Amino acid sequence: MHHKTPSSFPSGIRQQGSRGAILINLTSSASLTTVASCASSPPTPRSATSPTVPAVSTNVILRLADSQRTGQDHGVDVFLSLFPLEVPDAVEKYLGIASGKLFQIPPVDSLSGFGLELRRVYMPSFELGFERGSRINSVVNGSRVQEAGLRVGDWVVNQTNPNWAADKVERNLITWVRRGSEKKEMEITFWPRTRYNVQGYQWFVTGES
């Protein structure tokens, strides 16, 4: 089944607070469009008809922008130091999201002002199939990359960005490797997805099937 998705995602729009939000524990990796092991019930719609940027997010963004303009540190550590002033459990949630153990599903209509709606979908989860590094030390047994020909001991010469491949489910990933004493590079093209579907959520243009 092919799903139509918007060509761009509005930046800076993020739903905050507990109304209509669902916190989900994840057991596998997730991309922007794929969330593994999601809850059994869909997100609860809220009454607002247009998305807003909460003041708490705006305040933090403005402080970081000021720090950048004045040449001060404005990295992740500063970001995490600012949020607890307004959201006490922000650091805990951020670390949970960054580690892939926690994901917050926004209300289905949180981007309705941009003509987007959130729908539940079933699709394969992202699976690289090997640990990133110059030398391949392990390959997931039964993975698509193993089927494509990657072997333990191969040396990675070049590779398309895994994040690019993870962003859209239909994208393939290409890895160029050298094997043993061979000087010739070998191209390995594979679909970096699991062989099973997981439940997730994805943004669609409102009204499109």
C-alpha cells in the first residue's frame, strides 16, 4: 500500500502539554514517520482548529537564539538547562526520546491549520542490520542487509546517509565495502526495514487516501 505524504513538514510546530498527548514506550528504533510498539488506542483529538507554538517552547527558543547571536554556548546542554525552569520533567522526557524509549504522539489535528492530519499506519520498522563503523563487526541474522551480501569483516568505504533512508519507508540504502584483500569496491543496495510491520503514526495531507 502506498501512502501519500506531504513534501515538507512545518518546522517549529510542536504540541506540548498532556491534553490529547500520548506517551509511548518503544522497544525498537523509530524514525520521524515510524513509531514502533505504539499504544492500542489512537490519539485523542483536541478542539483547537489551528496549531500553535506554546509559550514555553518559544521562550526557550528565543533564549537559545540570543545565546547564539552573542557568541555564547547554545548546544544541547544549554537547551536542557533551560527547559526545567518551565517544564520540571523536560530533561527526563528528552533523554527518553533521545534514547528511543519514549515518544510523544501529538493530537491528530495538531497540524490541521497546515492541512495535515495524523493517522495510524502499519509499516516495517527501520533496521540498519549492522553496527555503524569502518569495519563490519556484526550483521543481524536474517536482516535484509545480510541477504544483500554484507558480511562480517567487510570494510565500509562509503554509504548513503542512514537518516535519509530512515525518513521515508520506500528509500533504499547503498553501502560500498571492500572485502579482505580485494581492492575493488562492492556495492550493496538494500531496503533497511524489518520483515514485519509495526504500528505507527504518519502525517497525511487532509482528505488524501
